[in-house]
Amino acid sequence: MKNKKIKTLTRSDLANAITQEFRVTKFNALEVVEDVLDEITMALIEGETVKIASFGTFTVRDKKERIGRNPKTLREAVISSRKSITFRASPVLKKIINGGK
């Protein structure tokens, strides 16, 4: 099986798409991307759910402290409590990814 190079979508890629679509400077497009990501980040920090229509929902979950095991040594260790971000794709996005329209 041949290794496929996986492309990563970056902030710069998003800014380039905004630049082409709306004919704004790349500097302004990067500001828009940063502002949107900052808003999403701040909402998640405050424990809010972020729902983007036709895309999906980001939520913050609290994970409790628990006992884990190192798979190499089988030694038990405490995994501290923490917050975790989950993403649930919308039905529209799932359909698009699976070849639907």
C-alpha cells in the first residue's frame, strides 16, 4: 500500500480562501480567522457549547481522576482530572463526507 500524503488545513489556508472569496487583503483575512478562533476558544474556556450550523458542535467535558495503567510496564498511575473537548459532526457534514450532497 502506498503512503498517501495527508494535507493539513492551516490558518493560512483559511485566510487564502477568505482572500479569494471576498477580495480582502491577506492581513485582514488572517485577522478574521484569528478573531473567529479566539471567539470559539473563549466560549469553550467559559464552558459554553459551540454549535456551527451544518458543521458540528464542540463541547467541553470534565473527566474525573482515575487509575490508569502504563501498557509497557503495567504499572498503575493516577490520571488527574481534566477538561476535554469533544466534537460531534452534524448530520449535514457526515452526509457530505460520505459522498452525499
